[in-house]
Amino acid sequence: MPLIPDIDEFEERAAIMEYDGGFSRSMAEDRAAQEQGFRDAAQFREALAYYLHTGRLGGWND
């Protein structure tokens, strides 16, 4: 089953971890992506870009 990138959830969780949790922005984004099942923020963004470009989920990591 392909992972579904949720940009709103990603941004909200990263902001909370950065400002309330004291994480660096990079670490907060990685953690927010991991909460959605992605390896890191880079993989999350790759999946999101693929979805926005093609309108399909999955296939971005093939």
C-alpha cells in the first residue's frame, strides 16, 4: 500500500516539534515525515512531488 503524504499534518507536526520540542527544523521535518511512515523529509517531499505531478500515489520510489 503506498504511503499518502499529508502536507498539512507534516507542517503542523514539524512546527510543534521545532518550537515546543526544541528540535532543529531539519530534525523536526524528518520526525514529522517518519510519523507518516516515510524514511525522512526528503522521501516525504519526493512522494508529494510525484503525487502533485502525476495525480497518483506510489511509483515515486521505483
